[in-house]
Amino acid sequence: MPIQWFPGHMHSTKKAITERLPEIDVVIELLDARLPGSSANPLLAELTQGKPALKVLNKQDLADPELTALWLAHYQAQPGTQALGLDASMTAPARQLIAACRALAPLRGGMVKPLRVLICGIPNVGKSTLINTLVGQRATKTGDEPGITKTEQKLVLASDFYLYDTPGMLWPRIIVEQSGYHLAASGGIGRNAYDEEEVALELLARVRQRYADRLQARYKLADISALADDAVLADIGRRRGGLRAGGQVNLQKAGEIAINDFRSGAWGGITLESPAEYLQWLAAGQARDAERQAKRDARNRKPTPQRDIDAAARAAKAQAPESAESPEAPEPPND
Ligand code: G4P
């Protein structure tokens, strides 16, 4: 079943971003390098259209370097956009990000025109880790100055470099089915919104296409190419102690093991989607979405049933002033 996830607080976040945007020079969007397309936020792209953008592929230590290179090239080719891969806990690369922002807004800088940067990202993508790394000893946090809401943070990373961190999160409708599974597998979606066995099966189906050898090595499995996904999951459960009393495999437990191993990098650097794959899914998802919308519109255009017309006429008549003549007014009683 496709995953949907609406964590709430969307309205206030959208409002906070929209209010801050006019004075922002560069927008940093933090993405998960293992699923850059799925962890991007189309709503943010809509809100920040035309602003110079820095796409940060975080957790690159957990991703496949070849695919990270493809994604970086994909973003670099977009107008007004820079991209870089990062492991948010490492200080020096995090400082590269400041240089990249300066390159995106060369006319800003200096005390008179400080560079103002907004940082956004879906939950669990590593925003707090990156901010902590960037802040280090050097920056000051200023949460209560005029124009800064209580929950919004303004971090002064250099005397002419301000980083704004808006609270809450923006979450778009997931229109790419695969994205729901990739987000769940990576930890970007709340635990209650998905079923571990289902997500693990989708994850294995995806991972074995490029990295079957890693799964075989990790769980000491023989050639898995002829096995169905649930048979692979069952084998993982058997190998890793995911068994019920009586020796039956607990697929839920096996699913948890597989997902945790993926998240911790135990399968090596894995990326779940290439730019070409993601764009294809996106096009298909958008076409399905447009079709659903067209059906909804058509339903809303259906002619009003006669009984509703009659009811509306009766209601109008009941409200009409007494003096109003109506050809349909009932005859007064005859007695
Ligand atoms: P958020 O603010 O965007 O919600 O994310 P946060 O920084 O809390 O990071 C979410 C998890 O991702 C944390 O792990 C964090 O350590 C990890 N993380 C962040 N950046 C990187 C990175 O570049 N590489 C790797 N490998 N991990 C990263 P956690 O398990 O939830 O917490 P903890 O055990 O690290 O404390």
C-alpha cells in the first residue's frame, strides 16, 4: 500500500519560510545522498523559485559514490544551482558549504550586505547535525531579536554570513510511490506510518538490482538471483536470528534487521535511485496525479440532481418575503 505521511505544522512552517524569503540570498536544501530525489521537497522548490540554491547531498558516507557523482552533476546543470556532497559531522567539508553559498551570491558579503542563507530539509536528513558542526565554537545563536520568531534561529557563522533555520517541516504529498518506501527505509518517515515487512521487501527489491552481491556477502547467502524478495527476507531472518519460537521466521523482525542494516551502512554505500530513474518515476507519478485530479474535477462538474434543485427552490421560497408573489405558492385553505 503506498505510504502517505502528513506530520502537521505545515501551515506555520510554510508561513515562516514565505515571510523570511524576500530577504534570503541563497537557499540550502539538505538532501539524503542515498535518495536525493525522494528526499527533496517540491513544495520548497515552488516557494523558493528563482533563488540561488545549494543542494547538499548529506550522508554521502552512506551512499554510493558513483551515483552521488551523477546526482551532483544533475544539480550542477540546473540554473542558479550548486551542489556538494557532505558528511554533516565533519567540520572541514561543512565549511565548504559557506564558500559555495558565497559563490552563489557574489554581490553579497561584507558588513553592509551580509549574506543571508535559509537552510531547509526533511526530518532526519541531518540538519541539526550540520548546524551543530557549522556552529562549533564560533557562531552565536540569536533567537530573540526583532523580526526573528521565537522558534526561528538566526546563526551568525561569520560577521557577514547569517544562516536562518526555520522551525518545523514542510512535507509534500508523496506522489512518487517509490519515494514513500525510500523515505521510510532511510528513517525520514515516522515509524507509525509504515509496515516494516512491506518496506523491507521494497528495499530489498530495489537494492538487489544494483547490489545483490553485498546482500549475499553480508548475510552469507548463496546466489539470490532466482529467489523472490520474500524468500531473501526470510533467509536474512534465518541468518540473523529473526525466528519465532518453533523456528519459524519472523518476517517483521527480519524486516527490522534489514532496514537497520541499510540505515547503519552495514551493506556499504548504497544509493536507491539515480537521477534518470527518479525523473521517470516523477513523470509517471505526476501523470497519475493529474489523471486523479481530472477525475475529481469531472465528478465535481456533474449536473446537480433534480431533488437538490427542488430542495433549493423550497428553501428559497421559505426565506422569501411574504409579499413576494410566487406562481408556485400553495393555495390558501378554502374553508
Ligand atoms: P534532522 O535534524 O535533520 O532531523 O537530523 P539529525 O541531525 O538529527 O540527524 C539524524 C540522524 O542522521 C542522526 O543519527 C545523525 O547522527 C545522522 N547523520 C546526520 N548527518 C549524517 C551524515 O552525514 N552521515 C551519517 N552517517 N549520519 C548522519 P541518529 O542515529 O538519529 O542519532 P545519533 O545516534 O547519531 O545521535
